Amino acid sequence: MASERVKVAIFGPVFQELLDRYITHLSADAGRFVVLGVATNLPQLRQNLTTMQPDVLIAEGLAAEASELVAFLSQECPCPVVLVIPAAWGHMRGQFEALPKVEQVLVEPGVQYLEVINLAWTVGNTYNLKRSAAAPASEVYRTLPGDSRLVLPGLRRFAFWSSKGGVGKTTLAVNFWYRLNQIGVKALLMGFDTPDDIAPLLRLTYHPNSMEFYNRPGPDGFLASIQKKDGFDVILAPETEELAASVAARKASEPNSVESLIAHAASRNYGAIVMDLPPTEADMAVKPLAQATTVVFVALPTFADAVKLGRSVNLLTQRLAAQHRIPKENMCYVLNQSRPGDRFNAESVSATAAAMGSGWCPPLVAAIPFDERVRDLQVDGKLPVVHLDNIGAGVDSLVRNWYGGQVVSLSAAPKKRGLLGKLFGAA
């Protein structure tokens, strides 16, 4: 199933500049976008947004006074916004970023307008996914062509977990998160293990991290906790085990708890939250598990991993069922570092996990091949999903399990189209 085109509204002070920067490129990329309208003043923008219902607004400063634009975006704008502001407004960047509808703020000079367009695709596509989650069930659940699986759009909270360390869980979670962002699903990566292995994998520093939110819960603390990798959002775990234990001990109702952080993330305009959990059954793993909508177990093709998989499934289906029941259909496992001819293969892992656990094993949704080049790439700070076709194919099979054909790769070749004659055509 092809993804719907993202419907774009544009706002800026000079039409010719908007034409050169955005409209020409958006119209040429008709496979992904349709331009609904262009406004050069606030009254015109209000009318456009009311009648046209875009998925995303590309807005430039100076088309209104700064205070007027803040008021409009905070009180009247119905859709997410990618905002470009002049250097003179640079001191207001944080104020704009704190507005719920503003997803990205870029400051002139030096803005790459093709980057703005790609951001608009990601933001608009994510908005569509979340909006579809509120649609009637008959519209939300769709069957993939030639496939019996149901795909549920909207926000998903993925928990990648294994109660056994060293299985490649963090590597898989990071590459899955990165691929989601690449294909247009705005995804947040959240680490809960201490020290957080996400940091060296992505060449990030250990600070800022989630302690920014825990110390000052709310929008400002949440935004301050975010680091970025290639423009994609990451929140790392607290730096020390002592801090993590202190946070994990807080009640769910407290504003600076693990549950509150995840709830705040879910209130933002993300299409997916990918949580990398520690290999333990302690609170710092159990609490995020209880907030997940989908659990992805990770195992190696060994007897020990199969036993741990069975134990982990038992924890969720029995011990944690009273706290948060995750339907069995929302559990699955990935076999990592598999090789042809493995003596202990996927069938053996599934059978052993079922026998050692609750009598049931989640379905296998992807097998990631062993590739000795992965370590070398990680030494260089590179992601296997980008540089190794076999790893990319394995991660893609995992992505398709939930998103199917509803998202289109950003690298898909745009279809050419006449410019002004079809500029305001129907979606």
C-alpha cells in the first residue's frame, strides 16, 4: 500500500522566494507532496489552514511580527510546523521550539531548503500516522497486499529487551530507530541502560540525558534532554547506576518518574518511540516494559538465549500481566547474528523458549545475519543498517512487520510533474 502524499501549506513574506526555495521542489516531487496553498500574511494563512487542512506547515519568519507568530502558532495553528527564522530572531529559538505544534526550528543564514522539505515530509508523514490512530477501527486496521498481517498506524512504543546481555539488543534498537526515521516515521530513541551504550554507538556524549527531564519535568526539561544524530532525536539514560536507581524508585504518579517521561514523549509528535531496555528484570527495565505497546525480544541462536527468552516471556505474560497486559500478538522476537547451518536454529530457539517458559513463544519476525564487518563499522561510528545490505534487509523486514507499505523511503525517486499548472491540484 503506497503512502499518502503529504499535504503542505507554505507561509512566508515573499512569494518569489517561496517559489524558488520550496514550491518548485515540492511540485517536482509529486510522489510525496502536494502543495495546498501559499500565504504571505497571517489573515491569508488563517483562511488556508481552515479550508485546506494541511498535514504540515512550512513557515518563514518576517511574514509576521515575532510576537504575532508566537501567538498564532501556540493558539491557532492546527497542524505541525517546520519553522525557518531569521538570525535576528535567534534568541527566540527556544521559545519557538517549546510550542507544541512546532516540530523543527532552523535559523538563517545557512539553511538548506532541501533539508526543510525532507523535514516537512517526516513531520507530515508522522502526523498522518498519529492522526490515523484516532480513526474508526475499520479505517485504522489495514491488511497488506498478499499478506494476512494487520498494520496499525499511529504511535507505537517499542521495547527492545532481553534479560541476557550481549545479544546485540542495543545495536538492533538503534538501527531500527534510524531506519524508521529514514523512511519518514519520526521516531524517538530512548535509552534506559546505565551506562548507556547508545552514546558510543552514535558518537554522542553521556550528557545531556534524561536527568534534564527528571530534574525539571515538563516541556523545557524534555527538550533539554534530547540529543540528535543526523537530525533524529535521542534521549540517553542517567549517567550513573545510583541516579538510575533513584529515578526507578519513584512512583508512576510523580511528575519526574520513568512513566512520566515516557508519557511526555508520547504526547509529542512522534510516530514511534523506540526504547532500549537494560538486560535485567529490575525496575529500570520493568517500568518501561509496562508502558510499551510492542515488545521485541532479542536472542542469539543458542540454548542459553532460548531459555532466557522463555523466562522473559513468562515475566510479561504472567508476573507483569496485572500491571500492564501486553497482548501476545504485540510480542515478537528477533534472532540476531544467525548463520546458515546453525545447529541451534530459529525452530530450536522457539521450541526451547516455549518449553522453558509459559508453553508459548512469540513469533519470529526477523533474522539478522551474522556479519563480522559490523564491529569494524561500529569502531568507525557507522551504522550497519546504512552500510551493509544484508543487515539493512534484516532490519527492513522488521520494519515491514508494522509499517508495511504505508511509508515510502526518502530515497525514492520523485516523479516529475508540471509546475504551476498542477501546483494546486487535488490531493
